[in-house]
Amino acid sequence: MAVTANQDVRDVLAAYPGLADVAVVTRVQEPLGQVLVAYIVPSSPGLDQAALHKYLRETLPGSAVPAAIVVVDAIPVDSAGTPEPQALPAPDLRGLLPYRSPDTPRQEALCTIFAEVLARTRCGVDDDFFILGGESIDAMVIASRVGPAFGLEISMNELFDAPTVAELDQLLDRLSSTGS
């Protein structure tokens, strides 16, 4: 599935059961840069946001998964009934990914590689490659550094499927146990 615009992400989100309305907005959020934010209006109380986020990660390519999902009472519209997503509140992404320090030497090395390639002062084990602004070329560089550092070969696509240091660490565990 080639997701190329906010409308495509919105369409995937709108297909999720239990949502009355949705909007997807690109926001500039320092220090993350441009991030996608999904605004949702649940059709009833008790929406399982963890399940919604999992659905999005399984349905969309990593770079198209919204950095935040914000529940609102309604999507603002103008007098003609056209949605005005710019009138929605800016999300507070500071608490989205609390910093978690590495627990092992390998996690420390992976955090260092992520930080160097993505030009960050530091990366925690839960920081997401895509939310930090990672692109295909960055994934190739990270894969080319991670593989030799740990005696394993990983592809750019494997990094896309394991976009955090914690997930990449687990992938490296699986690869080393299978002898790949």
C-alpha cells in the first residue's frame, strides 16, 4: 500500500470501527520536526487506543503512522462544513516518548548509532526511528552500521519493522539465535 498523503492515512484511520470522525494533520513539533497527528472522535466511550495504534502500525508503513492520537469531542468545520484541522489543538508530544536509558551494552551501542545517524543528542531505547525523522537513507546507514557491529546482517526493511532500539535489540536476539 503506497501511502502518500494525509488523506490516505485519514482513510485508513476512518476504516477503524468505533470512530465517528477523524482528521490527520502534519504538525511541526520541536525537536521532532514534522510529525503526523491523528485526531479522533470516538463513537462511544471506552475506545481502546492501544488497539487502534497497533492497527495503524500493522496497516500503514512506519513513516505514515501518526506520532500521536488525540481524542477530541469534534473535528472543527467552517461555515461550509469543510473540516478545519488547523483549528485543532497542538499535541504535547513531550510526554509521548519518555526517555528510557539503555540496559545493556548492545542497547547503548544501538542508541549511540541512532543518535549519530539521526543527528540527536541522545536516543532512548523507546525512541522511534520514524518519529525522530528517520528516512530510507538513514535506515540504510543504520543497517550498515548495526550489522557489522554485531556480526549480523540486517536489512533496511527489518529496521522499518523494528523502529525502536528496544525492538531492534529483540530482532538482533532472534537473528543471533537462528544463526542468520
